[in-house]
Amino acid sequence: MKKGTVFLMGALLAAALLAGPSALAGDKPEAPAPNPPAVAAPAPEGGGEVITINNLTIDKKNKEIRLAVRTAIDHGVLEYFAVGDVGKTYESVFKIADTKPSDLNFALLLLGFAPMDFDAFQKAAAGEGGLAALAAEHPDSLLSIEIQKDGKTVDPYALIKDREGKNSPMVWVFTGGYFRKDGRYAPDWIWNFAAIWPDPASVLNLFSNQENPYRSNGGLMMNEAGEKLETDIPYTLVLRRRQP
């Protein structure tokens, strides 16, 4: 799907979300069995500088998005950074309850982010220009995600182990997902918020040339030697525009 189409449909989705549940009543995405069906998002709370949609908060003044999350696993290989709590939690750092990927997509559009075409994203990740070229051409698609616990910043590599030992700064790209032929928003269908291993059905993707973690000794996994890991530990993810 072309970038312009994704942006237009994303903007229409954002408008529908602002209108409340009735605007989405005819487009309720169904989660694959045995997961329960997703429901339309409630009307956002707060009409001023802060908007809250369940476990997602949009701070329009400070251009921030906050997500209340919990650790999904305490060991294992990672393909995702954040998924819904009925998604692929067995290979994700965090899980998010009572919030849909389309809520995050709406929040990003509201704050002026622009989704990047997924194919273009993959070419950029494999290209010679690297992050510098991506930042020059798509500055409105790049984000940073700060992990917080009890109001304090947590080093992502206290939770995650880079098996290649690079420990590179994590740069996230708003790729926006896509709409299926049946009209359903793909990230809501499989509950993908942020993917470590590239996934077109994810709202965000990590800019990386990591090797496939299941076919090599590369990729990322939970850092069992770092911060004490347990499932269901609460954290906050703070999403901001990436600064050069």
C-alpha cells in the first residue's frame, strides 16, 4: 500500500477515534481465536492538552505519548518490543492491556508524525546511508522510546541483551501498519505495537540490521543477567520525537 494511502486512512481512523465508539462500531477488528474480539476504543478523555485512552496518554503540549505496560516474559528471544496482552507476549519485552495499536497510531498522527512506507523502511535499513540518510529524509517518522520505572529512566539494555554486543541506541520508525483487504487494521488484528524484527503489521519498527534471532546468534533477547526480571512488572514507555 502506498504511503499516501496509509496516511489518509490513518487520518480517517484518527478522526473516527475522536468521534468515539460509535464511529468504529462497524469496523470492530476480530482477534484470531482463541483471543477475545477487540472492541471499539472508548471516547478519549480530556479535551485539553492531555488526552487519555485507557493505558495510553497523549500530552499535546510536550509532544509525548505515555504507555502503561508490564513485562511480558523474563527470558527468551525477542521479536517484539511491545504487544497487546492477547498478542505474541511469548516473544515481547512488554505487553499492554486495554489499549489497541490503532490508539497508538491515532496518537502519533495527532502529534504530527508521518508514517513511512514499510518497503522504503526496509530498504533504508539495508542501505548504505544508514540512520543519517533516514533522519534526513524522514525526520517526522523517527521516535525514541524511554523506559521508566517509578519515574526513573531504565537503560533498555538492563532488560534486553544484544547478542551481537552492539548495544546501539534504539531508534524507532513509525511505519503505521496497513489495512487488510477486508478493511481491518492489521496491527489491531494481531496486537502489534512495536516490532524488533521487522513486521509490516506493526505500528512501530526498530531501525536495525540485526540478524534473524532464530536463525543466527544475533538479534535480541531478554537480559537475564541484567535487572531482576519477572513477568508483570509495571513500567512506563515514553514516546517522543527523536532528536538529532
